[in-house]
Amino acid sequence: MKDAIMNILEKSDRSLPQKLGHVLSRLNVAMRAENWHTLSEDGLNPTQGQVLLLLEHRSVPLRLSEIAAELAVTAPTVSDSVSSLVEKGLVKKRRAADDQRALAVTLTAQGKKLVRRLDNSNDAVVSAITHLDPTDQTQLYRTLLQILRELQQLGRIPVAKMCVTCRYFRPNHHDDPTRPHHCALVDAAFGDQTIRSDCPDHEEADVTLAEQNWKTFTS
């Protein structure tokens, strides 16, 4: 009887990838809800919030076309969002350093202050993650990076500025199990927990190097 019950349960169950997708979507709901609460206090929509966070994560001003590409939204959407943020005093436009004909966008002091609040709006999710064993946290991070890369390969999301897709990344370069990887840009060893998911110094590796690095990283 026990085997029969288990078989019925298994037969009616969704696949593990489907269940993982559902769990991730629930986490996304929780994070969006917290962000939306913070954004709504300042009369902002989610896209405007994403623009602010993106500008904070970059070390240089971004053009409208770069913002649109990073967020996978249309140019008109970005233009409208940035115009609204300018009116609110959260961002400012200025001539691009490399092309005086183009405009670049950067945060104002007020915008930086709001971004700090947005960064703290996911404290509940971050707190839940801190309750995981450190080893589980690292493994979860590696797994999520693999999912991001797969989505990038499929063209479903913009290319993220991750260490694992960077030309300076040297996976499993050292014998030290706590710091096996190497960054050729800063000439430093580092471990999985230090891998960046959005590095301002990222330079995309060519196809051959990227594939080679990925195989080494996941082996």
C-alpha cells in the first residue's frame, strides 16, 4: 500500500525543475513586494527603481541605450523613466565623456540616498538566506549563477557582468580550496563566495575562452 501511495504521489507531482521554478517565482514575489513598498513611498514604479539600482551598481554614467540593454526594456520606456527621475531630482543627465553629442545618466545625491533604502528593502530575504549553512549558501550561489548563465545562453536575459563570463576570470587556478579562482585584472585569488554577479570592471570573454572557463569552473 505504501508503494502504491508513493507511486500515485509521484505520478501527480510536477517535475523538480518545475518546482524549483515555482519556488524562485515565490522568492521574486517577496522581493518585488518589498521593493514596491519602498518605491511607492516615493511615487516610483519598478522600472524606475531598476534604473536607480543599475546606476548605483555602475562606476560610470550610462547612456539611455546602455540602460535599455541592461534592463531588457525598450528605449522609449527608459527615456520616460529617466525623464521622470530627472524631474524628481534623483538622476541627472550630462554629456558623455567619450561623445559630447550623447547624453549619459548618473545618480544625484538624493538618488544615492534612495538607492540605499532600496538595497535594504530585501532585508527579509537576505535574513532568511543568512540562516542557511555557509556551505549551502555558497552552493546556492553557484547554482543560481549557472541558471543565470543558461538564461543568457538562451538569449532570455541580458548578459550579466559576472566573473564567470569575464575574460579576466581564471577558474580553479590555485590549489587552495578556499580561494581556487584567480582574477587576472587585479592579480588576486578568491573563492566562490567572492564571485561577483555584477562587476563594473567586467569585460566579456570571447566564445572560446568563456566555454573553456565554464567547463573548468563546473568540473
